[in-house]
Amino acid sequence: MTIGVEALPLTFVAHALAVAGAVTVLVWNLYYRGGLAWEATNKSLIFNLHPVLMLIGLIIIGGEAIMSYKSLPLKKEVKKGIHLVLHAIAIILGSVGIAAAFKNHNESNIANLYSLHSWLGISIISLYGIQAELESIRQHKHEKIKNEEAQIQKAMEQKKAAIDAQNQKKVLEITEKADKHRSNNTLPMKCFGICTD
């Protein structure tokens, strides 16, 4: 059983939480942790990119991608395009966020993948990417099946049109023969559904 609730109004709560989360993490990293940088002598500035990009990329934009598919009042193909683009942006930002963590660790001589957090993070973004790839493969197969069905339907319509034309030709021939015999007051030699002279 499903509950008939529109998705769009519920997304406003998610948008508000996303903005609050993004502002909180940005203020934390910019004001309390000294800022963001890809290249810096203070290596913690490089690491600061990690929480910002992971939150904005995977959590917020990934969440927007999920919500956009159900809540936007657009055509299905447009929603799918928006969904795809937002997920691609989420994966890119998440990958850059992970790269920032690795860059910080490598430049600070800290071992990589030493915590449960790092292993779960790698697993999650890997599964996210695998899911996107599997969906791409599924979509490609769906399009292929759709095209094959369209070709079969077209072939069936052409065959039906050819059979109809052939039947119409036979009916016309029979009608002409019947008219000929009526006008001559003669009977055909055989008549078992198809009359012959």
C-alpha cells in the first residue's frame, strides 16, 4: 500500500537541511580551521577540502539527484537528464574530496586507509560509481530492447499491410470474375470460396 503524498513539498525540508549543513561545514572549515587550499604549506588546509567536497558532492548534490527524479514536474527524459548530471557532479566532487584526503596524507607522511572511516568511504564511493555504471548498462540495454521492439513492430505492420494488400487483390479478382459471370449469365467451373473459370 502506498501513501499518496506529493514529493515536492517534502523536498523543501531536505533543501533547508542541505543549506544548513553546507553553511555549517563551510563556516567550520573557513573560520575555525583556517580555510581551503589544494596547495599549501599548512597541510590541514588541503584536508579541509575533504569534508566540504564530500558533504556538498555526495550528500547534498547526490541527494538532489535522487529527489529531482521524483519531485520535478518535468517530462521523464528531462528528469533523467538532470538526475544523471547531478549524480555525475556528485561523483566528481566526491572523487576530488577523496583525492584531497590522500594528497594531505601523502604530503604529511600519514598512512592512507588506516581507519574504518576511510575504508567505508572508499567502499561507498566505489559502490556509488558501480551503481551509476550498472544503471548506464541497464539504460543501454533498455534502449536496445526498445529499438528492437520498434523494428519488430514496424516489420509486423509492413507484413500485415502486404497481406492486406494481397487479400484485397484476391477479393478484387474474385469480384471481377463474379461480375463477369453475372453479366454473361454463366456459372464458374468451381466455387469453394475462390471461384475459378
